[in-house]
Amino acid sequence: MIKSIYPLLGGLFLSVSAMAQSAEQALLFSNQQPSGTARTQALGGVSVGLGGDFSSAFTNPAGIGIFKTGEFLISGGVATSKTTSSYLPMVDPRDVKGSKSNFQLPNIGVVFVTNTNSGAHTWNNFSFALGMNRSANFNNQINIGGVTDYTSYSEPWREETESSSYNPDYGSIGSALAWNQALVVEDNGKWISLAMPTGAGGVMESIYQRATVDTKGGINDYVFSFGTNYGDRLYLGVSLNLPSITYKETLSVSEDDNTGNQNNDFGYFDYKQYTTINGLGFSGTLGILYKVTDRFRLGGSLRLPTLYSMSIATSADLTSNTEGWKGQQSSSGAGEDYSYNMTAPLRASAGASYFFGNMQDPDAVTGFLAADYEYVNHSSSKYRFEEVDKGLEGGVNRVIGDLYKAASNFKVGAEVKFARIFAARGGFAMYGNPYSNDSYNMGIDASRKTYSGGLGVRTKGIYFDLTYSYTQGKDYYQLYSTSDANTYPPAALLDFKRSNIMGTVGFKF
């Protein structure tokens, strides 16, 4: 089973040494960031202590109990992600800048309301919500590149093939392709890579290395939510959540002879690896919201751990030019599809909101201030492999526990209503650093900040909200790992920015 599980360990999980590939991928399914309707996103994502918006179905279903009328809504938007990297000494500025835009359907849903009583000592309206919310957006592009005289992407392939028990039918796809094309060869009893620089015992004076990581997909969270209230004061809710994961990654790595020498048995290689991960999860959310006074609300919710059934498929192709040795060759291969289970961590949230202005006068300027707190323990993610691979399961989970930690997320937002139907909103969110102090993380602070603002128009039968948000943060990407410290590549330091424009239109019934 080594051949089938190797891409999973090398690509999905961030671990130490040879298991390490991408910190970003290791957190994909627990480090979710701004989502919700345009109104909620304009408020920085605040909703736990507020209620009365479709986003409550996902954050605090008790907020659905505030609805007095039915509602249908749909959102659309465009997100643009930009990443700048710092890696090896740069040759071309295009090697360090990645950009990607995508249209998205952030959410669609409907709310039904029955038993619309208004007594102070009775159970009043019962509200039901059905719909979808995109809780994570994986669309991004990372470009890294530069010149090196001591490491090569082919070094992990060489390390694999030098084992006396190596069999290309059970190794990684990359090592098998390199072995078949004689890019890694045995020379005087020692296995070498023809692309390896002299600083690592190879024959190349230096190589020009470039890589692009292009990702797309997201997590669509499907929900059935129920909310009710007692005396228009105490609100209770519960949701059934069915998140669906789609993640596609194309990793492109190229290395060229940087000397121009056409007689040293290496000209270049171009390697592409394609990874597709699909998953379907099951979870639930419990929520409570209480009107302490007509102006002050408190709320809390608990999103239970999400149980996922996952599958991964990988394939790759390699083209190499070893000049006078074997010339130009191209070949491709695929790993076996692999299925496994995953548990994403529990999420606990609390929130509060305060309303100001004369709420009885429709012509008065009114509004509110609101804030949420969320706790997520990223180190509690767990993976379960097939029985034959149980020996690897504990090691991977321990590494995840070592590299990640609990994070606190803070969100604040404000809204001002004026001229009966108009509203202006602003918000800010701070997502805590999920990395532990483990030396592998190099002290990187991967916290992210989101600034947002928006406008809204609401009439008795229809509303429209428009929002702009801007997210920024830092991270790192480990392209590959080697067992020899002398050939271990640096991590690429990343500066991430994402701009998001979205609108939500709703119809009341």
C-alpha cells in the first residue's frame, strides 16, 4: 500500500522531513475563513450574538428563530488572490508572484417560518432553513523560483531509489518516472541525480528551479437548520451540517541547467503532479441566543467535530532532457486511489450585540455594534487510514499534534441604518495563528486579518447587500524535503492577499 498512500502523506499532510509538502494543505479543512451572506461578511463575519440572517444557520442556528417572515436568498461574487513569495535568489520577478481570480456562489438558501405567535410566555415562531454556504475557498496560485547550487527537487527521488529494496512499482510516482528515464542513476555504487548541483555532490554547477502550485475548489456546507424562541427572548437552534470538499491541485516543477553547458548530461526536467481530493462530512451545530434587554443580546454555539469520508487520486507526468545520456524523454503515471477518514476539530463560539437609536421610529438613525469570539483547536484533527496502513496513522496524527495548536478568532462589526431603507456596514476579523512553536514552523505567524465594508437596501419585500472584503496574512510553503540537512531546501515565505466582492439578493414571503 505504500504506493497508494505516499501521495497522501507527501501532499495532504504537513509533517516532518519526507512527509512535509505544504503547510497550507495540512490546514485546508479546519482553517476556514470569512464566509456568509454579503451582510454578514461586511460585518467581519459577526453573527453568533446577532441573529436574523441566513448565515446564522451555519454559525448559531438559534438566530434563525428571530425570523418572522420567510425568505429566499442567493449570493454571487468574485475573489482575487495574490501571493508573493521569497525563496531562492530570484532570476525573474514572475517567479515570485502568483494571482488567481474566480467567480463563486457563496450561498443560496431559503427560510420558512410557522407558528408566528408573539406571546411573552409561549413558544413563538418555528423557523426552518435549508441551503448551502461556501465556508472555504481554495482558489489560489503560488509561484516560487530561483537559482541554487546545493539542492534539487529530484533529491527525494534519489533518496528513494538508493534503498536496496526500492521497487518503482511501489514508490512515489515521481521517483518511478525519474528512475525509468534514468534521471536518477547508479554511478560507481552510488545513486545520483543528474540534476543535482555540485554543492550536493552532483555534477551541475547550479540549476534554475521554478515551481507553481495552482489550487482550486472549496468546502460547500449544506445545512438543515431549525430555530425557535420563547417569549421573543430566549432563542434555541440546531443544525445538521453536511460539508462537501473538492480540492484540486496542479504542482508544476521545472529545473534547468543554469550553466548553458550542453555536454554535462542534463538540460532540464519538467514535472507535473495532479492531486484531487474529495470528501463528504457530517456534523451538527447547537446554538443559544438570549435578549438580555431589547438592546443587548448574548449568544453561543458549538459546532461539533466534523467526520469526513475522503478520497485522494494522484497522477503525474515527467519530461526530461539528459542530453548525451538518454536525450529527451516523456512519460506519465498514476497512483492508486486511496480512501481514508478524517475528523475536523470542534468549533466553540460566543457573541454579543448592542443596538442603539430609537428602534420604534422607522425614520430614526439606528444600528448596532457586535462582536464574536471563536475557539478552534487545529491540533485535534485526526486521520484514520485503512487497516493495512494503521501503522502510519498514529505517526501522522502525532505530527499534526506537534505542529499545530489552538487558535482564537475575533470578529467585530457595526451597522448604521438611515433613511428607512439604507444601511452602511463595516467589520474586522482577526484569525489566530494555527502553528505551534515547533522548529519546523520556523516561528511563522500565519494569523490573518480581514477588513470589510458594505452597503444595503431593504424594503418590505426585497433586499440587496453589496460587500467588499480584503484579507491579508503570511504563511510558508515547503516545496519538498530531504533527509540530508546539506541538501534541505529553504521554505518559501509567502505574503497572501485576497480581495472579495460579493452581493446578496433576498426576497421575503
